Amino acid sequence: MMNPNPLAHSAHAVGAASVLCLRWLTPQDRPAWDVLTQRSEASCFMQSWAWADFKEKEGYRTFRYGFFLDERLAGGCIVYCYLHNAQVHLLNAVGGPYLPQGYEAEALSQWLSALRVLAQQVGAIAVRIEPLWSTTPPYLEGFVRAPVDTLPVETLWIDLRPDPVAILKAMKPKGRYNVRVSQRHGVETRFTSELSDLPVFYDVFWATAQRQQFWAEPYGFFINLCQTLMPEGMAEIGFAQRNGQVLAAILVVYWGKQATYLYGGRTEHCPSAMASYGLHWAAMQRAKAKGCHSYDFYGFSTHPNHSYARFSRFKQQFGGQVVTTLGAQDYYFYDRLADTLIGILTQLQPKGATTHGPNCN
């Protein structure tokens, strides 16, 4: 974390007695920060304190900002930056920012001013935000749609608040049938937060990635993730087994009132047992028992040519509601962008060459 002294942005809100102040979050602010982000309608586990700790293990620098109204934490954002040898860096606000209600425009202006200073320090040319908002608010001026997203723009939520019979009834007929098929085949499920079970999970995940030809995070990524999130009660691994043989595995993250299916896979053993259906059904019941209101299937798409399409055909059998967000938005610090481009062009300039205007001989 950086020294909090350089960050001193505060202003009186027009027509209100409260004072809006932006400053660095400290470890003492962690309980209030986690409560605030968990209770938000746009709650995202990637804005949790523990997830930021995990990203630091992955080599990222984190910058944890808080908006305070009369000393009460009312919003903020954790910003990530991966510094590498390239001259072009990007500040990432995955799942954020959280702007205080009634102070959104003022808070965003203060935050961008602070980020401009940070960009100068770390060599960033832009900040990319990915709040889980369904529409673009009017105060988001100066932002442009980013070329790529970290979070899926479309996802599928299963409402866990009804009783299990009603949740089953809301599924597609094929999904409901396959859940019962897994039960008839004697598929058993278990959930664990023991690191000793991670190698089994990764074997299933890696084999699935190779078979279905999608990029898979390395084993070290999951070691860092599980070592950070599992002690906080934020993550679990689930297995589906039959006669002692693992048929499917998933990794679920819990945050606020939501459980998120983040990673998973299945083996090629006994496909007729429909183990993945039984495992997700068990995960939903477990999340419901933990007080979660929704089960997020994460990556999903209604477009047949999307890379998520084949996974989505499986997920949509569980019914649910498609949730769409506005996607990643970029704000460029054009002075930093110009300086960076000039620096790159200067390095590309051959030694001894001079630059002239057109027709100046």
C-alpha cells in the first residue's frame, strides 16, 4: 500500500452538510469495506479485500480507495495494476467502483483526479472500470467501451430463495431430468476447503481444458487463490463421485448473498451418470443453506457463435435469469497516452536520424 498522505481529496457536497473525502483504505477499514461491498446491489467478489490479497500474490499491485462521508465509509474501489517491462500499463477496477449514493458524479470526479496522479507514478495510460451496472449512468462521461472484458457481460443467475421443489420446477425439463438421473446412478457429492484436495480438482480441470481446448490457469494460480480465499470461508471445491471415482469437480466462490461457479470440469468416466448436473444441484442447495440468494453460473452467452456458447447450452438447462451488464469501460489519460507514444516512437527512431516536416529540403 502507498503512503496515505499524498491522497487528500475532499469537498462539500452542494446543498448538503456532509463532506465527501477520498483516501486510501487501511487494514482497519477492511471490516467496513467488506460489509459495504457485500451489501451492494452490484456486489462483486473481485472487490473483496481477500481477492485483492490474492491478486497481490499473483504479482499485481493494489490501490485501495475509500469514499468517506463525515468519516463514514460510503464507497470506493480497489484498483489493480500489473507492472511489467512494457511501457503501456493499465489500471483495472474489476467489479468497481462503488460510488456513494447521491454523490456519484462528484465522487467519480475526485477518483479520476487521484487516478491521474497514480497513472503518472506507475506509467498507466488509462483506467478500465467494470462495475456490475445494467445501464450506463449519465455521469460516466469521457469513458469509452473497452475492447475486452475481464468479467462476463452476460451471466446466468439461479434464484435460490424459493424452496428446492420450486427451483427444480423452474429448470428446463432436460436439466430437471438429468439431476434425477445423477441421483438414480448413485452420484454422491462432497465439498471441501482442504488444500490437500486441490490436486484432484486441478487434474479434472486441466483434463477438461485440454479436451475442450480452452485456456487453463496454471496450478500455481489455484494454490494462491485457495490459500487466500479458503481460510476466509470464501471458496470451496466440490466433487461428484460414483463408487469412489471422481466424475466432476467445481470451485465455488461465496460473497455476500451470491455463490459463483468460477471453475470446473468433468472426467470422461461414466458420462451417463450426469454427474455435473448432480454436482451443481448440490452446490445450489449448499449455497442456499449458507444464506445465498443466487447462484451465478458466471460465463454465459445467448449468442451461438460466442466462445461461451457450448458451456451455455449446459448451464441454461438449469433455468435462471440472464443478467447483462454494460461491460468494461476505459477512461484515457490523454497526456499520459501522448507521452507514452512519443517515448515509443523515440525508441524506434534510428540512431542519428533527424525529424523534418514535409518538403523541408
